Amino acid sequence: MYNKNTDKDLLGAGITAGLGAGVVTSFAISQGQHPLIALAITAIAVIFGVLCRQYDLV
């Protein structure tokens, strides 16, 4: 009835996760967090976002 596997937009999921995490980590950098840690947090969020989209967890 429903075709759930059409057009998995992995790029869109990665961009959305990156932007969301980027906003939070940019605030953390302004509060004194190390920039490499903030970039690592953003990268992990992008990976999890893409994996969740790939395996239809969202």
C-alpha cells in the first residue's frame, strides 16, 4: 500500500542534521568549548542522521 523506500534523501538528512547540530555547537564554541570537539559532535550527528534515514528509523 505504501512504498516507503522511494527517494531516500540522504543528502538532505545529512544537511539537516549538520545544520541542527551546527547551531548548538556554535553556541558551545562561543561559551569556550574546543572547536575540534564541536566539529566532532556535528559529524557524529550527521552520521546518526544519515543512518537513521537510511534504515527508516525516522
